[in-house]
Amino acid sequence: MRNIDVNRLVDEARFNRFHWRVLCWCALLLIFDGYDLFIYGVVLPVLMKTWGLSPLEAGALGSYALFGMMFGALFFGPLADRIGRKKGIAICFLLFSGFTVLNGFVRNPLEFGVCRFVAGLGIGGLMPNVVALMNEYAPKKIRSTLVAIMFSGYSLGGMLSAGLGIYMLPRFGWEAMFQAAAVPLLLLPLILWFLPESVGYLLRQGRTEQARAILRRVDPGLALTDDDRLEMAEAKGEGAPVLQLFREGRALRTLSLWVAFFCCLLMVYALSSWLPKMMASAGYSLGSSLSFLLVLNFGAVFGAIGGGWLGDRMNLPKVLVAFFAVAALSIGLLGFKSPTPVLYALIALAGATTIGSQILLYACAAQFYSMAIRSTGLGWASGIGRNGAIVGPLLGGALVGMSLPLQMNFIAFAIPGLLAAIAMALFCLRQPAAGVAPGEALA
């Protein structure tokens, strides 16, 4: 009989077909998640015209889903630590896809806002659970890269919504954009069949045989037998998991992550909600304005993957400091008149360092917290960050309503980038305390 260290087994495993499947299914979930989220920015100019919404009313309507995302992240992150990640993911998937479809049949802004709020619960709850699952099975040497590649599905979903918007809005109207979310629901049985459960959760539940079956797929060369004893120091959770985020020297780093999440999500959702409208107001056609949203998400894919690659080879928190500084600069420059190629380059750079940084923040938080509190840590960081996501569309609506020069609007969007860079610099300066689990030592 051997004693098998599960964490070490996963960390040292070679990337194989099992990891590839987890990566693809998690990325697919986030493609649907990103589509359902970015769809509001795509249909916003049409909704404002159809329902006669003022900029402030449109900003408030866009925040309903983000309120839902905040509560969803705070609730479903800790819940999944108790009921399992597969069940948590299934519940969230049904919520955001089902109520996005219902959005295509509403008759007024109130019904629209209610459906967006409930869909937001699922969107907010899905992200931390998918990231935690991918992080749990990814080999250590390429963990940041795999999480970033997986999370780029979120940006691909944004690109899909913008691309479909260019084609569908003039032909079928804004309702069809939401009704198209019925297609992913057909794939839910397949997702649940192929997606593995958290091995940490299985061991906590005493389901050792199922855990062994998964670990044989993680490392087929180990020849794991039924007599081998599985050991996982982090598998047993402690009481009061939220308080655990502030113990063992984690307090300052937890608060730094929360500030960075808040500022990053403010920039992401301010841009995703108002970039098409601002560019339309600056004289661009609706199709051209939506193409800017497409480029924003296109840049995010390269930013996330490139940042993950750098994070695996250098230091992920320090990479985030640089990314946030570049985000502030590129967004601030968007308000100044530039040749079209330069404008597209700045938008792509802004996408790479805002949406891309959001993806890297999830990877950073997943590596910082131990497995027993990982979903809770990700859920609370995401939930606190959702306050920034709520402020973003409201801030954009207020700025557009004040009829300020375009330069002032983008400078206001850039300031949170500087604050996020400072927060992550503090994260880098705080060295792990003695006794911190290996998975938490990022510096």
C-alpha cells in the first residue's frame, strides 16, 4: 500500500487528453457565459432608441445583471464547496441561459431588468467555480497558462455576441440576440457527463473510488491501485471559510485582490457597456461601433494567454501590475483623435489589459488560496469586484448624460487602472507568512 499525495500527483502530471477535455469544456462554458454577459452592450443602442431610455436609465438597466452577478458569486462560490462544483455549475448554467432566453420575450424595461438580474446570478456563480475546477486539475508548470486559455472563452463569447449583433440586429431585431441563448441549453447534458467533479470534494465526501478513477485519468502512468491511500492536506475544510481568507497572513493580500477586482471589473464593464454607444456618438456607424467591441474582446484573448504565459515564467502578480499600468494608458488615449489603425490598436491593447487582466486575476486568486477555501476566495473576490462592475455602466451613463468631451469619459475610465496597479504592487510586496500553504506562495 502506498500513500499518494494528491496535490503532488496533480502538480507533476503531464498534460494529456484528460486535461484537454477539462480545458475545452470549461472554455465552452465561459463562451456561453461571455455571450450572455456582453450581449447588453451589443443591443444597448437599439434598446435606448426602442424604449426611449436616457443614458442614466440605460446604465441602471445594464447594472441589474451585475447586481445579480455579485450575489451569484458570493452565494454559489461557497455553496459549491459544500455541494460539489458540478452541481453548482449546472445550477448556474440553467439560470443564466434560461433567463437570457426569457429576455427575448419581455415587453418592458422592468421585465427586462428582472430577467437580467436572475441571469446575472448564474453568470456570477459560474465563473469562480469553473476557474477553481480548471485550477485544481491543471499541472503546476502550466497552470496560469491553462487557466488563461480557458478563460479566453469568456472573450470569445464577447466576440460572438458582437459578431452576431452585426449580422442579426438589422435583420431580426434585438430579441433574437437573447433567444439564441437557447442553443447552449441543449449541450448541458453533455457538459455534465464529461466534466469531472472536484477531487477535493470527492475526498471530503468519502467518495474515494470516484476520486481514484479521476486520478487515474490525471496521471495514467502512475498505475494507481485500490490499495493506495489518497492523502490531501487541503481536502478537509475548516469552519467559517470567509474568515479563513484573512488568516495566516492572508489579510492584506486578500484586500489587495478585492481592490484590484473592483477596479478591473469597473473598467471592463464600463467599456463593454458603453464603448459602442460612445463611438456611435462620436460619429461612427452602429456596425463600426460594434466592431470596436469585437476588437476589444479579440485583444483580450491575446492578453490573457500572453499574460498567463508570462505569469508561469516570471511572476503573475508583477505581470498584473504592468498590465494595469498599460490599461490606464491605453484607455486614456482612446479619447484623443487618432488614425483608424492606431484607434483599433489602442482598443485591442485596452482589451488585452482589462478583460485579459480580469482573467489573470482569477488565475492569481486561484493559486493564492488553498483548495479548501478556493471557491470561497474566488467567489468573494469576484463578488466584491462585481461592485465595480455595477459602478462601471452607471458611471458610463452618468458621463454620457453630462455630455462631457470624449477625452474626459475615457480618462475617467482609466483612473481605476492606476488604482489596480497600486493594489497589485502591495500584493507583490507582502511576502507569504510562515506556515502558509505551498499553493498560496505566489511571490
